[in-house]
Amino acid sequence: MLSQFSIDRPRRAEFLGCPVDLYDMRETVDLIAGAIERRERLHHVVVNVAKVVNMRRDPALRRNVAESDLINIDGMGVVWGCRLMGLPVRERVTGIDLMIEVLAHCEARGRKPYFFGARQDVLEAFIAEIRRRYPRLEVAGWRNGYFSADEEPDIARDIAASGADCLFVAISSPVKERFLRTYRDTLDVPFLMGVGGSIDVLAGHVARAPVWMQKGGLEWLFRLAQEPRRLARRYLVSNATYAVLLASALIERAFSLSPEQKESIKR
């Protein structure tokens, strides 16, 4: 069994009841590379507005996220909210960009990734794209994201037997968080990461928002325009709930600050 990777916990903070780790992209990549090379388990997760909101009403999701080894901030809405609450967040660490960085590390160091999730046709297009981008990368294996609960133990055994150095799970929340938390100690894979829709994007099945929309925190609007029926309720409800939660937290913080702290913020 892999030992758990030890991370400097003073870098962990709390935002609206959600734990977050205050690392930028380069620091995160360095932590992951170290865990892979030393074969120490590093269970990674990212949080965005929807996940922060859903964690408040889903105790199992909250537990699965909170017990992860490394929790990065993906969404710009959470980055801005943290900064408003006085947390020193330097940048967002997007799941898809982090995945690309880790794959580049795997190709350079001869490490093998395993991909789990997405539709079979999308996954096959993704594997073809990965082989084009990283011609020297050896893939440990892949499997689509359609399975029954009874199949989970066999899937976990197959992943463990693949000899993978990292696992990317492209399944919707809260299923991917539950799967990783349940099997992380038996998968025998150093780096474990949920990547949501990243495989769909890299496969060319779903377009990624332009950079200006990413920086402006409007990726949700771009995705909503692509899949309005599926995502309308999710985004509109979660964004509205998040706005209320953040406003309440800011008001509470404003009244709890000392006069000296308030003056320091004004400067």
C-alpha cells in the first residue's frame, strides 16, 4: 500500500465551510511530481462555485472533498470570493490545465496515466489526441465512465493491475469523488485526480471557453450556451445560492473586524 503524501497544512484555509489549499499551478505541479516519483498517494480535487454550494447540502460530498490530500481552486468565482474574504489566492488552478501539465511530466519521466470516464467514442477520440500531443507517452489503460455499482470493485482491480502512476477520473460529481475516496487506498496509484469534463474538451467533443471568458469568470455562461437544457438549473441555482452565501459571509466578516483591520483593508 502506498504511503500518504505529506503536505504543509498551514497552506490550507477554509472558505464558506469548504477547505482549500493555497497553492498556485507551479507549486501544485511540483507537489504532484514529487508524489509520483516517490510513489506516495496524493488524492487531488478541485472546487468551483457549484461544488462549494453542493458540499453544503451533501454531507458525503463534503467529506470526500475535505478528506482529499490536495484541494485546488478551479473556478474564478471561488478565487474572487476567497480574495474578498482575505485569503491570499494567487491564481486559479484549473483541472484541465493541471491535467495537461501532469501528462507532460509523465511523458518526460516515462510515467503511465490511466483514464477512466466519458463515453466510449469520446474516450477513443481523446486517446488519439493524447497520442498525437505526447507521442512518447505510454498509457497504462482506459475505460469509459458507464458502469453499475457492482462493477466498481472489478474496475478498481483493473486499474491497480495496470501499473498506472496517475489516474484521471472524468465522471460527474459526486460520483468521481465517492469512487476516488472509496478506492484510493487499494488502487495502488500515486496520483489520483477527478477531471470532470476535461476529456470531452481535449477530445474536441466540447469547446472550451475563450481565454477572456475564462479570466472573466464566464466559463459557466459559455457552457450554458452549449448545453442549456442540461446545465440551466445547475448554474442558475448554484450561482444564485453562492452569491447569497458569499454576501452573508462578507457582511458577517465586516461586522467582526476590528477598527484597525477595517482601516488596513481600506489602504
